[in-house]
Amino acid sequence: MSYHQLVEAQREHFHSGATRSLENRKETLKNYRALLSENSQQLHDAIYQDLHRVSDEAHAGIRNIDELLGGKMEEWGKPVEVGVETPFDKNQDKAYIVREPLGVVLVISPWNFPLICSLPSISALASGNTVILKTSELAPHYSKTMTALVKKYFAPEVFTVVEGAVPEVTELLQERFDHIMYTGNPTVGKIIMTAAAKNLTPVTLELGGKNPVLVEPDADLEDTAKKIVFSKMFNCGQICLSSDYVLTTAETKPKLVEALAKVYKEASPLKDNKGFARIIHERHFDRLSTLLSKTNGELLFEAEERQNREEKFLPPRVYGIKEDDALMSEEIFGPILPIITVKDFDESLKFVKTHEKPLGAYIFTKDPKKADRFVRETYSGGVTINDVMKHAFMTNVPFGGVGNSGMGKIHGRHGFQAFTHEKVVLVRNDLDIQL
Ligand code: NAD
């Protein structure tokens, strides 16, 4: 089937109304749940082969579906009666907000959390859309496994996976979709948005960026170091919310480096540590090696183990750098941690404010006034105070970036509603309709 035929088959299915009823949507989700629970080990093994990481991604999907099937689909999707506030005569009027699905949704996912970043497909199906999922060519084991499983559990007009790299996505983007949800880097985000603009297709963009970590002199450095190192070891720092760089004072820097080195040494040998993943692909290994060859920073810590391109094993390093260093030229997305020395807290705030808005921003301090100023005076997708990344683990709040780190929200109610339109219905002359 060509991409055009596939999209048309899904559109026809959507227009038949088959995806609309609550019963059908529940059946679709039960199917998805079966796919994840009956094959969780296979999915886990595929992700391990791609990333050398122990993964619980299938269970994140199952939890998501259980929440929806446990009453949230009804709650988030039901028509809401609203008061009629109008300057006109309003006798015998009733008004509602009805949530309607959008149609054919394209979900494009990256390699770093290949299954978790495919999960917006659950929200889109739950709200009554059909879905085409494009998996990443850089996670080939996951991609092949998911393609085969979706084929086994779903009719292609409801949900299907498309594999391939840039030429395939480029061809796919010639088609008209009713919503595109893209997770990946900001450069490709612009390509997606440009393609969507042709058809005025709305987009949700979950992008990356450089997440700052402010370490104030009053911070508990042992705790700070453990939390920063976790974000650099887990998935080898290939996380959209990982600590990208640290801002701290000259006085705090050596104490922080000592604390970081202690945590890394305790976690060594890293080759055998199941919490330390590998770089996804030689291409990214080479990208990081190039950054390392270009940095003018001072090497402050280096693990004893040697890097190995064949095994895509890149041990952690900590550098002291200046603002214009190569390590500040792009999102690091790896186990390298640069530290920039600042005069004081005001300089840190100014630094964060004058750079692109990141997906996550973090501060370690015991001073509530500083934490408060950090929230009010910097701009980012979300903030965690005295930890990194954790705000994104909450399932009851919206998740998403702002500016260069993206647009639109996912997770829970916000994910479900992202794939719907709020349609206002005004009923006059006392007509009794059941919505
Ligand atoms: P990637 O290389 O897997 O690309 C993502 C998707 O875009 C893939 O499906 C790929 O085939 C497609 N793609 C690549 N080049 C394209 C092109 N020229 N035209 C059309 N499609 C193209 O993943 P990546 O971009 O390296 O992923 C890492 C980035 O994703 C980081 O910036 C990270 O911060 C971000 N990210 C963000 C989130 C979030 O929730 N905000 C989550 C995970 C990753």
C-alpha cells in the first residue's frame, strides 16, 4: 500500500464513524494493552539491543491505558454543559462544549525512549482518531518489533507503523494529516512544521534543548551530585530532560566536581553497570567525539575506563568551560557535563534568560527566595527544584516545551485533549438533544 493509499484508507475509516463510540475506543485500547502486556519482554529485549538499557517502557504504556479505561476516557471526553452568556435573547437555550477527534494523526517518534515517545498514539486512539506511527530508524530493533506487533494486533486503517529514515518521512509528509505529533530535535521540528503548514495541519512538537542546572553555594552537594550523575548515566545522558550544563560559582565548583567524581567512582566499573547505557549509534558517538575534540574546556573529571567506538561506550567527563565553548553550541545528549563559572546568582539568572528556552530548568539551593526568583525570572517547559527531570514524571500535569523546546502538551488529560477539537454547540428553541 502506498502512503497515500494508507492515509486515504484511514481517512475513510475515520469518516465511517467507526472510531467514535466509547465502546469501540475501549476495544482499541484493550487491544493496545494486550499488545504491550503480552509482548513486554520482547519489547524490553528490543530496546536493550538498541540502547543497552533496562527498560520499563511497556509498563508505562499499560499504566497509561489503565488510567484511560478506568473512567478517564469518559471524564475527559464527555460533553460539558455550559451557561449561555450572550447579549441576545437566551430563553430556552442550552449550550455545550463537545470534544471531537481530529481524524488521521501522524506520530513521529525518536530513538532515545522509542516506546515512551510512541505513547501519544494511545492518547490519539483513545480520543477517536486513527494513527500512523513513524518509528526511528536509529532504534531498529524496537522499530521492527513494534511494526510487526501493531500489524498483528490492529487493522491498518485504525493503527499502523511506518518504518524508514529521512526519505520515507519526507514522502509521508507530502500527505495531508489532521494532526502531526513530532518528538525529536528542534531542527527537524522546523521541517515538520513547514510541511504541516501546507495543509494548515496543527502540530504538537516535543523538542529538546540545553537544560541548565544552577548549583548554588548553599546546596547539599552530595545530593546534588547524585542527582546530576543519574541524569547523565541513565540512557547515557540521551534524555531530553537531562542536565545539559551547570552554572555555579568559582568557590562551589571544585567541591561540586569532587562530589561528582565520588559518585562516578562508586558507580564504576561503568561497563558493567546496568544503569549506564551506550550511545545509540556510531553517528552520535562521532558527533560527541567531535565536540570533545573542539572543546577548549579544562578537563575536571574523566572516568578511568577507555572509550570504545565499536561498543559505543563513551565514559563520562566533566569540563570547566567558557560560554562560547563548542560544548555550548548544541544540546549535548550524552555523558559529557560542562560547568560554567558565574559571579553570582543574578548572573546565572541572566544566563538562562538570554539563551533559548529549555525543556527543563533546575536549581539546587536551600534558599526559598532564590528558588522563587528562579521560577519567576527564567523561562522553560518546566522546573524541578533540588532535583533534575522529576517534574516530567508526574502524570497529572501537562508536559511540554516552550519556544525552542516545543509547543503543545502531552500526558494524561492534556495528551488526550491535544488530539481533539472543542466544538461549541448552542441549542435553541428548547430542543431536547442527547449528546
Ligand atoms: P531521531 O534522529 O530518531 O529523529 C526523530 C524522528 O524524526 C525520527 O523518526 C526520524 O526518522 C525523523 N527525522 C529525522 N530527520 C528528519 C528529516 N530531515 N525530515 C523528517 N523527519 C526526520 O531523533 P533525534 O531528533 O536525534 O532525537 C533526539 C532529540 O529529541 C533531542 O533533541 C531530544 O531532546 C528530543 N526529545 C524530546 C523529547 C520531549 O518529550 N520533548 C523526548 C525525547 C527526545
